[in-house]
Amino acid sequence: MAGSGIASDGTSVYFIDGNGSFTPTLNAQGFPVDGNLANTFMKMSLAPNLRIVDHFATVNNVTQAANDEDFGSGGPLLLPDQTMAGGTVKHLAVGASKDNKIYVVDPDSMGKYNPNVNGNWQTLVGTRRAASGLGCVRQRRGCTYGGLESLPITNAMLATTAASRTPTTFPYPGTTPAISANGAANGIV
């Protein structure tokens, strides 16, 4: 996770594993038959014992790992509860990959692995921009050679264009900011 920490909602912990072995053959519960979950966004139960209870792997997981475009190039970010237009409350978590994609997952049902389609809540492609205007070189929360960006959230969907961007750019390895809040109030980066 490029030096980023794990995230917790008080009941579970969330992390994103980088390059390694991922087995696309799944058991009846939707997990790799041999337990290999590299390049995967995972939810781990804390009680009664530590165990992976859900995960999300991209449709191109094996290719990402082989091309060093791994999903685990940054840490997870849990968002405050989001309300959809109809009033439904969504729990969301965010992770980014080196291939300039941002993946939003629903921690209540992360999407697991499907060889045909991503099962996550939302995928943003090419949203992040480096100072040159090109896509990010290696993702963290801020692009390598780019700034830290703010993406507004409306109706539980992240905007595809940044509302603001720091004037400071960050050379390799990029930036790994700490983000915290007291529930949905007093957010700080």
C-alpha cells in the first residue's frame, strides 16, 4: 500500500494487497480456491477471529499484477456515509491503482472477482491528472508528479473531475496523506 495504513470502521479493517499471486478459480463463496488474494481490496473481520470476509478484485487483476499496474499501490479510504437521491444510505470505500483508475467499493458487498465485469460500486478512469495534464504515473492518493485532488461526492457517486487541486506537485513516490474526521464532521487532510 505504498506506506499507507489500513482503515477501520470499528468492526472491520480494510487494506489493499499489491502484486503477487491471484487465483481466478473461485470456490462457492467467491474466494480464490487456494486463498491467493494478491492485488485485491480486502475486508477483514476482527472478531471472533481474524479472517477475510469480503474482497474486490478488478476484472483485469492478473494483467494488472503482471504489468506492475497493481491495485495495491495505495491504501484504502473509508468515506463518511453517503445518501443517495432516494434516501438510501451507502457505505463506501475508495482505492486507486497505478493504471489511473479509482475504484469505489461498497464495504457491505465489495463485489469479489468476476472475470467478465467489475462488481464494485463505481470505477473512475483517467480522473486523476499529473501536472503535465497526462494521467498519473504511479497512483497513491496524489499523483506522482501531480497534486492532491478533491473529488466531490453527490448521491453516493464520486465526481469524475476534481473540484480542487493543490498547487504543489509531488515527485516520486507521490503523496500519501493522512485523512481523518469525527464521523462526517471536522474532516482534515
